[in-house]
Amino acid sequence: MRLLVAGIRAELRITGAQSLKEKRHVVKSVISALASRDGIGVSEIDHQNLWQRSTLGVAVVASHPQRLEQLVNEVDALLHSRQALDLLSFEILYLDDDQ
């Protein structure tokens, strides 16, 4: 079986947060929404102590290229759909077990 992996680094600005508590509420809801999908793992990897910034690391795993792209697009769409967020950057690194 072929294993395809995409690693995503998403830099976020939490626009309405006035405290770390507000920021963590927003980030936790985004992480929960992403992690609930099969084939996606996510964690906050930077800016944990800044109240208007966050960096998420997202791992996407699939056995077919079309499914991998669908999941990457779902991550992008979810981050763009959140009114409390500005997506500052979205970097993707694709890995393939055939390499």
C-alpha cells in the first residue's frame, strides 16, 4: 500500500483575542475541528504564549493522491472559514514512501 503524507505549517493571527484564554479557546476549537477528520493530525507548534498568534502543524495521511489533496484542501478551507482567524501563511511539504 502506498502511503502519502503532507505536512502543513499554518501561521495564524487570532483577530479578536484580548487574552491568552480567548486565544486558546479559538485555537482549541480549530484543532478539534481538524482532528475530528480521518487522516488529519494537528498540534499548536509555535507562539503558544502570544495572545494573537499561533502556528499549527498539521499532518495529513492518505493512500491515494486525490484523497490527500482533498484533505489538504479541507484544512485550507476550514482555516479560511473561521472569522476569528487571519491565515498569514500556509506552507505544504509533500512526502511519499516511494522516495
